[in-house]
Amino acid sequence: MDSNSVLLVPVPALFSFQECIWFLNRNYDDCLHVIEGDVIFKAIEIEGNAILFGVKESGNFLEVEIIMGEAGRKERDYLTAYVREWFDMERNVQPFYDLLIKDQRLAYMADEYEGLRLIGISNLFEAICWCIIGQQINLSFAYKVKRRLVERYGSQIACHGNSYYIFPTADVLASASVEDLKAMQFSEKKAEYIIGIARAFLEGSLDKDKIASLPDLVSRKKALTDFKGIGVWTANYALMKSLKEPECIPHGDIGLLNALSHHNIISDRKEQQKIDALFSTFAGWQSYLVFYLWRSLAVKELI
């Protein structure tokens, strides 16, 4: 093993790699990573160069191995930052746990989900497309549609008989046809939205760095919702997952409403005052609360 191909990323307090990869592997067919045992494999592009890497736990570190692709200083530095962002490793989550413990309805989460981090989608274009794909359909079907899109338009790395896919770039999807996407079971509107968003990224009118540079959350949401296909729910989700905005609440999300109901926080989906009251007690941690409520909907099978 080439020592240049292996990176050691120190893990912070209140971090559980096992909780994170379990969440990523909870019986959905996600084509953008592969989990085998305790190792997660993923392919990404770094300045046009395709890289396949694996991540596993190694003591107090995450061991990141570059399996295929360049392993120079630039790639190693990028990959270290990518993994830290992916698993939100820069954040001290103790204040969030302190808030959880104060709420008897949610306090169990601090123990049962200890170390789970808000798992990101670094590529803002990918995050927005994923939201559009998932609008008004169930999650299992959304993953099937995403796979069709990625396998048709994305790039891939072949290794040991497996294919590791990279989400399509904006320039590729900007040239896709509505009819081709409809053949993958996109609605006509969704197909138009995906192509339109791709063109906006290609032209530079949508750009992650530009969005991040805006002065506040309100202006960042406005910059996204100005584009067709990006509503308030999509803007909140994309900002939460890609820019790690801490105060995003995707109001109206069915999974979130179900989780609030399961915890006896609301008895009716229209009880907005009760929802607002809960999230007001988690100021600065709304996104994490949403993520943990989503986590509560998935049940681990006992072996």
C-alpha cells in the first residue's frame, strides 16, 4: 500500500462512523456510494480527475484510502476536506445534545443516535437535483429514478467488477432532452426543472460559492427560490445538506411531520404553532433537529 494513498482524519468528540454509515445504508439503493461491511466506497471528481476512495474507522481516525486516481498533495488535501465536510466533522455538537437532553420527548436521541452527524451532499447541483427528483414521490422510487439518471448521464469508475458512479455534471444535464428524462419516469415539469437548473449552473447564475457569500440565510434562500423548480422546501434541504446551514427547516416535509407526530409534538399537521415552539428551543440547531427526527423514522433491524 502506497503511504501517499492513505489519509488519517482525526475524529472529533461525539462522532460515530458506524451511525453515519448505517444511516447511509438504510435499505435504499443509493447509486452514489457502496458500503461493504464497515467500509464506504465513493467516487468523486477533483478538478476533472476521477477518484475512487474508501473510508473506514481506524481507532481514533477515519482511514481514507485512494484506490484509483491521482494521489498527489492537491488530491489528498481536497479529499481530507471533503470527508470532514461530508460527515460534518468540524462541528462541536455538544450544545445540540445539551438541548436534546432538556426535552423529555427527544432526550433518548442523545444516547440512541450518539455520534450521528448531519451527512452532507457537497455538490449543490446534485443536492438540488435530488430534491427535484424526490418531489411528490416516495423515497424508494426517488432512488430508482436517480439511479437511472446517474447511470445514463454520470461518469463511472470500474474497479474489481464494480461500477462506482459520479453524479452528472451540469454541462451534461444541460444538454439532456425532456423526452429522455421522461423516459426515465421524470414528469415533464421535473425534466424541465432539472435541465433549467443545469443550465443555470453552467452559465454561473447558480453557484455554490456565490450562494455561500450572501450575507444571511434569507438572502441565500431567495437566491435559490428565484429559479423554477426550487421551492422553499428544496432551498431549505439544499442549504442544510450542501452548505451545512444550521437553521434550515423544510416545512411541509412529510417525513418531518410524521416524526413530529410520532413524538407527540403535534397531533395535526396544521399545528404550526407547536412546530414553531419546538424549533424555537433549538435555535441554531434546527437543521440537526430535522436530521435526527428523520433518523427516528428508520428502525435498525435486530440481528
